[in-house]
Amino acid sequence: MKESLNPDKWVDRYADYLFNYSISRVNDREVANDLVSETFLAGLKSMKNFKGEASERTWLISILKRKIIDHYRKINSSKGQAEVKMNFPDSEKEGDWLEERVADLSDMTAEDRMENRELGLAILECLDQLNEKQAAIFKMKTIDGIDTDTICNEFNISPSNLWVIIHRARTSLAKCLEKNWF
């Protein structure tokens, strides 16, 4: 049976789930809310691309995952940024102000695509440095989107233990990427 979209119900059905998914990845309530809003908007804009092969929730999560990746690309990339000095002559806004201008990520060059591939390889290398159980759990939860109960049952761990393992994996990955990529 093919799934169909019902955007009128998205907020009621999926907002909490999408928020919890994004807050666990960005650790900022405001950013998480923005990402969920952007996900719903992107979903509305791309409804014609929904093939009905996955559930509505799975489709929205895949959109949210791309939004989270874009969020981190934007904040972690110093490439394409420039400082613009602005002078304000009026007395209320005296002084110089700096503003960051970030390049449009949709306008990727071959060099940008190569850099993204290199980052992907760096992430895979860092995942390989995690212990086997930690890597397997991290991949299942964050990459494959498998629910907590399934993972806990498979590894015979509690939900609290799962989140400790995920947190430690993220911390290790961040240190590894900082050392080997940034």
C-alpha cells in the first residue's frame, strides 16, 4: 500500500518527534525549532517528489537530516565567509560593525563537493576508531534512525545507557574530526 501525505496533520503527528530528533543533534532549542519548521516547509514544497514508498514520518525525517547537515555545514565552514566593515555615521549607531556573509551552499563548486566527500571520509574514519558496540549503536540510532526500544533490545541495554553511549560516541567523533578535519 502506498503512503500518502497529510500535511494538515504534520504538526500534531510529528512535531514532537522531529523536535526530539533535532534537539539531540544540535543541542539548541531555538535551532531545533527552526530546523523542524524548515523541514515542514521543505516538505510542503517538495510534496510532488513523495513517492509513497516510505512512511510520512520517515520521509520528513530524511528531510530533517538534510537540514541538520546543512546547519552544521553552515556553522562549521569558514570557507566562503567574509567580513564586511560597515560605518554608521549617525550618533545612535556610532562605530564600526562587522557582519558575516556566508556563501550560498546551493551554489557548490567542484572543490566544495570534493571537500564534502573528504569530510564524509573523515567521518567514516572517525567512526572506525570507536569501539565496535559504540559505533554500531551510534550508526543505528543517528544514521539509520532505528528507534530506541529496538536498539535497547538488540544490545540488552537500558535507554539511559543508550544515550550515554550515543553521547560518548558524539564526543569522540567531535574530537576526532576536530583533530583530523578542521
